[in-house]
Amino acid sequence: MTDEITALQHFDDASLDAAFTTLADEVRTTAAATASTDPEAFRLHWLGRKQGRLKLISEAWLKSAPPEAKKALGIRFNQLKQQIEATLEAPASAPAKSAVQGIDITLPGTLRTPGIPHPLLKTMHEIVSVFHHLGYSTNLGPQVESDFYNFEALNFPENHPARDTQDTLVIAAQQSRPSRDRLLMRTHTSPVQIRTMIASAPPIRIVIPGKVHRNDAADATHSPIFHQIEGLCVDTNITFSDLKGTLDHAMKALFGSDVKTRFFPSFFPFTEPSADVQISCIFCGGKGCRKCKHSGWIELLGCGMVDPAVFAAVTAERRKLDPADDAHNPEKITGFAFGMGVERIAMIQHGISDIGYFYSGDMRFLEQFA
Ligand code: PHE
């Protein structure tokens, strides 16, 4: 900024105009530099009562001016003052404003937290990917399912007590429908086994992740809505050894190569023989602790060889389209199936004590998986 005051030599109109043009330019330059960032400094610089530049210049120039030039000088000083005041009143017109005002570079920036997969989805993807590496593909099915796919074709006859093991939520007002068509919320992912086999001939290797529903009261380990991953392998010469080898590999891939598996006789209407699979306790290494109820083993999933009755139900359906169909003839092919709860596996993986955390939406819980 120009601080010194140059004395005026000539007081004719042209000289005055030239001198005031220079001053008007000076106002614009200082306005660009300070009017928007620090309007008060700009005001003091030009209009300050004691040291303001306008006052000092007008005093200096008026003193040396001949009396006949004073009026012309006064008019021009007024115009200059108006220019300064207008700049102060309409700072928006100052070019620097939009670029500078409103940004306080000393404030911390907006923290953007990138999204992460929900811990349940993460575990689901992990399990599915173990089987993708074994050549399985993924299949999905509906959550609102018919009695036929959820129970009947899976060898749960109507009114059979085995249905009581899966406390079912049914869709209301369907009494007029034939029982096989009545709708319910699927209680497991197994109906997708039936859908897949009706749609395709062996060889079949699929995993079926998805949501399932049961009329269960919520507690630390139960939720009326939860997730399962089903597996189905159907081909020639599939044996129980293939089932054991596959699941042993999957458990080692998920929980570490030290983990051991063991198979206990169990019952499911759609597999024969059936088994429950246990893994050696990952918390105590099998010595026995509170988590494994001092047994050294943790029960993790159900499995078995596909029951010939299931192949028969599938064949009956396929023969509605092709009476000669024999693709799922249990004399020629065999298969195994397994099903596991995603919540249960994720809880063991991460040492989570209450299933409710998964559905709470509590960021303090979810952020731990970021
Ligand atoms: N569908 C069974 C359940 O939900 C689990 C299972 C799947 C068992 C496949 C055997 C074979 O309890």
C-alpha cells in the first residue's frame, strides 16, 4: 500500500482527475487485499478518524490548494469517500470474498469414515469363499417359501414331529390352499437344495447363504431371524468320506489348521446317515474351558448324506416336465449336504457373547470390525 502523500502541484481539473484516478485505483487494490478478509482494517486504513488516509490526504491537499480549487477538490474527496463506503457496504462485490470467506483452515476437516462390510456379511463371505475355492458356486432362494420346499420335499411329512424342531412362522389366511402350497418364512436354507436339484441334473456343488426365520424368543444365542449357509454336493460316487474331508478342510480354513473335527450321529429327515460336526475348542485348544463347557469341543453344524427320499421327491417333480427323467436316481448318484449358522460361527471367531450386537446398529460394536 502507498503510504506517503504526494503533494499536488497543479489544481486544474485534468490534474485533479489524474490524481483522484490514482487514488481510486489504490482503494480498489487495498479492497482486493483486505476488504473481505478484514473489513475493519480496510475501514481504518481509509476512514480512520485520526490516521485515516482520506483525512491525511484531504488535509494535505486542501491546505496547499488555491481557494478557487477547493470546491473541485471537495467534490472529488466526497466521491472517493463514497467509493470506499460502497466497498465496505457491499463486500460481496470484492473479488476475494468467495474464495476466502467461510473457510477456516484452522478447523479440523470433515472425517469421512468409509463403510465396511457388516461382521456377519464378512463371515458369510469368508465361508462362501472357502467353498468357492473347492469349485462350489452360490445359489439363492426366497425367504417366503412354500411348505413343499421347506418341509415336504425334505422328507418332513405333514404332522410329523420333526417339524416341531423348527418353530415355524407361517403366512396368515392360507387355509384354502393345498397344504404343499401354503406359504411360510423359510426355517432353513435347505429348501434351496430342492430348488437346485429340480432345476439341474448332477454334478451339483453349491453353497446357499441366506436369511432364515424361526418363531424363537430372542436371547443371548437366539434370534427369530438369523443366517445360514447350506452346502450341497451331488455326483457319482460321493461318500461320507468326501463329506468328512470337505468339512474338515473348511473348518481348518476358517479357524486355523490346528483345529480338529469330529462327527457325532444325529438326525435330520433329509439326510441319512446324519451327523453333528464338532470342532476342537479354539479358546482352550481342547483342554476344556468355560466356552466349551469343559468338554474341549464346540458343536458347529449339521450334515449328512442326502436321503433317497429327497431324491425321490425331486425326481417326482422333474418327471412332471420329463416323464423319462432319471437324473437323480439314487442307484446312480449320491450326495451330501451340510448347514451352518453364520451368527454362531461369527460369535466364535470374534468371541462375541450376545447375538443381539449384530442387529443393534451400535457403532461402538461395528467399528471394531473396520
Ligand atoms: N437345515 C438344517 C437345520 O437348519 C441343517 C442341515 C443342513 C443339516 C443340511 C443337514 C444337512 O437345522
